Amino acid sequence: MEQKKRPLKTLERVISKAGLGSRTDARGWIHEGRVQVNGKIIENPDHWVDMERDKIRFDGKPLERQDRLYILLYKPTGYITTYKDPDGRPTVYDLIKDIDSFIVPVGRLDLDTSGLLLMTNDTQFAERIMNPDFHVPKTYLVKASELLTDDQLDKLRKGVELSDGPTRPAKVTKLRDSGKHTHFEITLTEGRNRQVRRMVEAIGARVMKLVRVRIGDISIGTLPIGTWRLLTRPELTRLRQ
Ligand code: URA
């Protein structure tokens, strides 16, 4: 009984949560013998540690919990939202080389989508923002492949049928028609894979350009493309609500 109440975690989880690297990195380091528990090298990533009693060292130094870090990155197109790409393409991590802690993207933007991406080492916060039950609104600017009728835009507002079910009602504002293209803004409260592109395809057009400009009420503002900034405390508080 006593055993169950203790805060036990796997060594792999403890190392990755300390903000040093991904869980894969952590497993590698443990296998390499760089991690000690109570003075003894432990090479098993699934070794249980007691957070209150055990003394963990990485490369001989006591493990310290990293401060929480929340950033907003203006992702350009051509960067994938993953840690490592087997095909060697640029990833969002190439844009944050000046950040020491290991942070993870809050959701994903497609390779060909640009715009606002939150990244953090606070996994609980990330899970909350991504959880569809919390309905955090995300706003995108869209350039369609053709001129769209009011009827087509209305369908996006009311919800369209996708292979993974109908979409929730969305806020859609037409910005302008220019030449052969309609530009509009759409706000979704769910975040399914390639959702905007699939919704536009469902009304018989294609997305030519897609930029995420807001999450909740946090805007990309004047942040230069390819750069990042820290979230301010008021922004964080508003997102948490
Ligand atoms: N919807 C898409 O289709 N792609 C994105 O990257 C984000 C939302």
C-alpha cells in the first residue's frame, strides 16, 4: 500500500521532463551510462525512481527542474513541426537554436502553412490548449484557389462533412476578392489534421495560402517571420482561462 502512494516515475520520463531533451534523447543518454541514481549508473530507461527520495545526476550534475518556458514562433512555410525529419528537411527546431531547454510544439502546422506556433516545456499546458474540449479558437487567413460564393462560405460557417465527421460551426469573414481568388479569415475551435485545407476542399476549392494569425486572443502581430518571442504573463494568463 505504502509503495503505491510514492511519486514513482520512470527514469526516462524524469530526464526528459527536466527539459534537457526528448524522451528518445533521454533513453539514449541513459543507455550511454550518463545517468546516476543514488550514485549508481542506471542504464535502464524504465527504471522506477522515487522523486522524493532518489538523487539523480546527469553527467555528474544534480538534475534541476527547468523553469517553465512559453514562446510564440512565427513559422515560415517549408519547416516541419517535428523534432527530427528522416528526410533531413528543416524543422521548427532550426528556428529556436538559441533556446537551451527542450520545448515542444503545441499542436502542428503543416509544412506549407505559416504562422503562429506556441512552444513550451509545460506539457500540461500544451495538452490543455490542444484538447478539443477546451475549444481554444485558432484563426487562419486563407487564400482560396478561386472566387467563393456566399453560399460556399456559409457552408464553412455551418460545418462541412469530413472523413472524420462533421466540423463544428466556424466563424468566417470574407476579406476580399482579388482577381481569381477569395481571401477570407476562419476561426476554428477544433484542431484536426489539415482541417482548413480539407474544409475548403469539401466546398469544391483548394487552399493556395494558409497563415495562422491568432490563438485565443494572441496575435502574431509584428513579429518578423522565422523569429520567436516569449509569451507575456498576461497572454499566458488569458490562454489559461
Ligand atoms: N489547417 C490546415 O489545413 N493546416 C494547418 O497547418 C492548420 C490548420
